[in-house]
Amino acid sequence: MRIWIAAYSTAFVLALSYAFPVSAHMETAGKLKIGHPWVRATPPGGPSTYACIIEIKNEGDEPETLLGATIEGAGKGVIWQMIEKDGKFSSKPVEHGLVIPAHGSLELTPATYQIRFGKVTKALEEDTMVAGTLEFEKLKSAKINFAVEQDDTAPLETPPLGQ
């Protein structure tokens, strides 16, 4: 009976993982723990897309700097800071990267920082994963997987992106 329950439980967990393949995930690069990196779903030929990372924790004894990212199908991404003033949003590129303090963390949310990518050459379909890298000052390039999600939480800029 116990073996049957264990087998049934394992099958149930596997079925759930296939049904929900893009649940929150954690990536590791050196002493960095990267919590749920994701990129916005976009059709091929779309003018742009963006990625966010829930949190990067630095468990090392020295600070690290996030410089940018790449994803398969959209190339190199640049970090942009979102700025809110009087209920309106604008943005500007981050020139020297974002520092992740030693034993500290950094969050990139749609309303704070985004990694923006240019023209999308490959469909980024919701509920899939796409290969990419995060670029760091010391660690250099770290291969990770981005979950592809539909996101409507990013603030609209005034004027809109690309204008």
C-alpha cells in the first residue's frame, strides 16, 4: 500500500510539473542565486520585449555588478531604470550596471528596472523557457533560462516606449 501511495504521489507531482512548466524557478551562477528570471511573451518580428528578475541574492563576500543580458531570439539586452514622477513613467538606460552588494540582494521588477531587448526574431511563447545569459562584471557571462510569461504589470511610459 505504501509503495502504491508513493508511486501515485510521484506521478501526481510529475504531472503537475508538466502541466505548469514555468512556475517560479531558481538559477545559480557562482555565488549568485537568481530568483525566477522571466521575459515577456512576444511574437516573432515584435519590435522589442523586456525581462525582469524577481531577485538576485549575492552570497559572496564581494559585490557583483549586473551589466546586461542576452536571450535566444532577441539578442543583447540593456538595463533600463523606470522613473515615476507625478503618476507618469519614463525610463533611462543604466550606464554602469547595477551593483549587488556582498551578502545582499537586488530586485528587477517591471516598475523599477527592466532588461530591454531589441527586435524579436524568434517567438517567445508563454509558458515556455528560453536560453539566455546574464552578463556580470566579475563573473562575466552566466548561462540561465528565462521563463516566458505574459505580463501586463509594466507601467506605460509617457511618451510610450520607442518614441
